[in-house]
Amino acid sequence: MRTRSSNGSMPTSPSKERLYERARDWVSPAAIFVVLVVLTIYPLGSLLLQTIFPHLFDPLPSLGLSAGPLVQTFIDSSNLVAVLNSASVGLSASVLAVILGTLTAYGVRRAHGRWLRVVLSTSVWLIFFSPSYVLAEGWILLMQDNGILAQLFHLPNGWSGWFFTRPGLVLVMGLRYFPFVHLAMVPAIGNVGEDLFDAGRLLGASRGRIFQKIALPLLAPAWLAGASIAFAEGFGDFGFAAAITPQTHIPLLSYQIYAALSQAPVNYSAAAGLSLLVVLVTAGALWLQLWWLRRRGAYETLSGRSRIGGYATSRGRPSPATLASLVLAAIALLLPLGATLWVSLFKSLSGGLGLSNLTLANYGEALVAGGGVQPLFRSLEYALVAAVLTALLAVLVGYQLVFRGSAVNRVLNLIVISTIAIPGVVMAAGFVFAWNAVWLIPLHLVLYGTPICLAMAYISGALPYAVRLQMGAMSQISPNLPIAARVLGAGQRTVLSKIILPLVSATAVSIFFLSFTNVVFELPASSLLYPAGSPPLPVAIQAKFNAFEWTQGAALTVMGMLVILGVYGAGSYLAYWIEKRRHAALMPLPAGGSSEPEAVVEDRKPSVARL
């Protein structure tokens, strides 16, 4: 029997209500799946299809299968040399990163006093977030003939020839990638029980034996995690390749991909084949890490009774490890960034280090005469649009994966996780294939060379990390809150806006500002996808350095860094303020009531109480 609803209308039958609920449950994951297909699956799929259908993107497309162009790509001596260079340099840089990252992690743990730990940890994070090509350009300014060190110590030409060889490249890449190892090693060192080492010493084991049988098995997962990420970054990094390759003439794989897409006619087969190799090597490195972590017995020696190693609490002189870590962080961060800042104040790089050679005119020339103001504002516009959409999509995708049970969730989660391992230059190459296809012409969807395509690439690169961060925040929310809201009749939009979003607002703000700052200096997508005649800031900076306009290039870099530091600082403060307000609103009232007006107390209740 049907009954009338409160507004007098006839309700739908139970079967129709179930169909409506089932359809509504599929609309959200289907829409998210479409977005991920457009941003990730379609570009990467186009890239992979090109390797087996080499004429798919010709003016007259053909579906003929052929492995000839792919084989020819790897027979080409220049490509083969680039692959071997990237493999050897990436492997060597990862080994160096393991050594340096272990040193700094131990230095943080042995630091006496909170401020030493804060300074060292902040330096490591700044290196982690600094764009690789910005650091590389700073090293070039520092080490080249007639550079800063040559003028400071009156060194002859050719003194730094070793730096512009493979060992020099390995050195600067190791100094850039050691934060990956550091971040993995700090908790690993802290979780090692000191009683295990004490027991080994009491049994008469030597230091080498203790390291082999205790320290190595316990710390191996963290070492392997940091080393695999460092190797993957070094193998596919485009920033170092773009900055170093023109100076050292050491061909690297990522630069070969860029060259294949920049030449006329475009060598689609070479770009696709080399990009596929980058994906396979990166996936292989991460799979090796996961395989090792699944092995049992290698690190089951930890017990609940072990005394967990903490930070040093005694006062006194800094330990040798801490001092060495501070020196290392200063070398890796202050030297390249300081060189960039210093050169930005020179009238000319060859004018000496005296006060008479200092000027602020470079900033005005770089912005006005050098045409840098348009790229700067262009990048800020891209960053604003990409950050807003990334933060919004991260909330929607995270909510779907955490709170909405669906058969599609496993596929969505796989897409998000897998795209994290895709280097930026490969994803940008995929956008070149995907949105420049001939079959898009009748649909008027050829987006390559438009601001829309570049903005989509920015969002595609930032979204996987944003979703993982948002899922981490949402996983701390009790699932009873949205369940209770739905029982009370709240729709999905109400649950999102009244419960989920207020509780994860601080994370959403952090994601917005992180995405904003990353987009401003994002180089691979900017170099391959920017509209003709409208370069963003990274392309303008790279063009200045390639044209040997060192002072203007350094000035543009400094201005961009100041902008993102200011934006990131404002974002960090805003996220802290939001989180503080949220905690204050959820604090229990003191016993005996409150002297505040009832309206104020009601406003501080959780948002579910207002449904």
C-alpha cells in the first residue's frame, strides 16, 4: 500500500527507489572514472599504442602492426647511449643518495636540541621540494669557468672540467635525491631496538657482525625504499637532463624523449619507445621494493619489548654525525640557491665579485625588457586553476575511495597508485600523442598547443599525490558520521559539504598550496605542451640559461622562488589556522556548563548535529 508523502505527492515504489539508489551509487564512480581516463589513461594508452601501431598518429592513420620502428629506436646508437647513461648515472646517484641520506637521518636522530633537528629537517624538506633544474642551474653558475668559485678563489679555466662529466652529474644528482632516503631512514632508525645491539655486544660480536646480522636486516627495507625511488627519479628526471645535457654533452634518456618530440618531423616512434622504457624501468624499481617488503623473516626480529630508539635528549656539543649532516645540507641547498641569488645581483657574470658589480636592475630587465612578466603571471594563472581543480578532485576521489563502497573502487585506486610512478616527461609525451590525434579534428577536440591541454597535464601530475594525501586524512574520520547522516536523510552532497569537507579542510588547503607551488616550476609538461608564443615561467627561465643570459635567468628564478615561498607560507598558516579552529570547535565543554551564549555553543558542535 502506498502512502502520501508530507508534501502530498505519491512516493515512488520500493523497486524504483532501489533502482534510483543503485543508479546514484554508480554515477559518482563513473564520473570519476571518466575524469581519470581523460587525464591519465587516455594519454598513457595513446603512448603505449604508438609503440605497436607506429602509423597511428600519421596524417593518414593506419592500424598496421609493426615492431620495426620500435626496434630501430633501440638500435640507434644515440638512444642506446642515452639509455646506458641514464641507467648508470641513476644507479650511481641512488647509491650516493643512500650514503648521504643515511648520514643525515642518523644526524637528525643524534641532534642535541630541538632547534638543530628543526634546521636540519627543514633543509632536507627544502631540497626535496626544490625543482631539480633550479638546483642544477645553480651548480652550473657555481662551478663553470669564470663562475662564482673561479672568481672567488681565482681559479684558472678548466679547473672544474671534472664537474661537467659523469662523476659530476652523479654528485649533484645524489645531493638532490638523498632526501628520499632520509625520509625513509629517520623512522627506520628510530624503530630499531637498542637492546638488540646491546645483546650482540654482550655475546662478543664485532661491529661488522652486528651490522651484518642486526642493522642490515632491520634497515634494508628503508634503504631499498629510498634507493628505488632515487633510482627511478634519476633515470627519468627531465630537470637535470634539460639543464646539464647542453653543458656536459652527456645524452640522457628523458632529454632524448624531448628531442624526439621537438624535431621536425616529430619522431613519434622514438618518443613512444623511450617513454615506454622509462615506465618499465620505473615500475620495475618500485616492484623490486614491494617484492622485498613482502619477504618474511628479513625484518621480523623487532619485538614489542625492544626499546625504541628516540632522539638525543642530552645537552652538549653536536655529534659528528649532526655536524656532518648540517654541512651536507648547506652544500646541497645553500650553495646552488645562494649562487643563483648572487648571480641575480650581478651586472655581468664576468664583472667580478666587488660591490661595483652588484645591481638590482636585473629583476626589472628580466621582467620588462626580457619579457619575463608575462611568463610569470601566466604560470601563476595556470597554478591557480590547476590547484583549485586538483584540490576539488582530490576531495571527490578520496571520498569515493574511502567512504563509498563500489566495485569500481579497486580500478580507481589502481589508476591513482600506478600514475604516481609515471615520470613527468612521460606523462607530458602522452598528452602530445593523445590530444594531437588526427581523429580528434572532426570533433574539434585537438587540444594540443592550447592552454587547456597544459592545464590538464598539470592537474594530471598533481592529482595522484593529492588523492593519496586526502585519503590519508579521510581515513582518520569515523565511518559512522556519514552513515548516520545518510540514515537521517542527508544526500551525498550534504554529507560532503557538511561533514567531510569541514573535517578535511586543512588537508584540502594544504593540497591547494602544494599543487600551486609545484605547478609554478613544473618543467616537463611546460616544455612539451605550452602554447606557441606563450611560454610559462619554467620555459622562460630555461631559455634564458640556454642563451647564456645568466643574470636574467637567475633573477627570474629568484622571483619565482620568492613567490612560491610566500604562497606556501601563507598556505601553511591558513591550514594551521583552520585546523586550530576545528579542534577548538570540537573541544568538550567544561563541567558545569559554559558562560558563552547558547548560539555560540551550538555553532561549535560538529556539523552532523545541524543535519
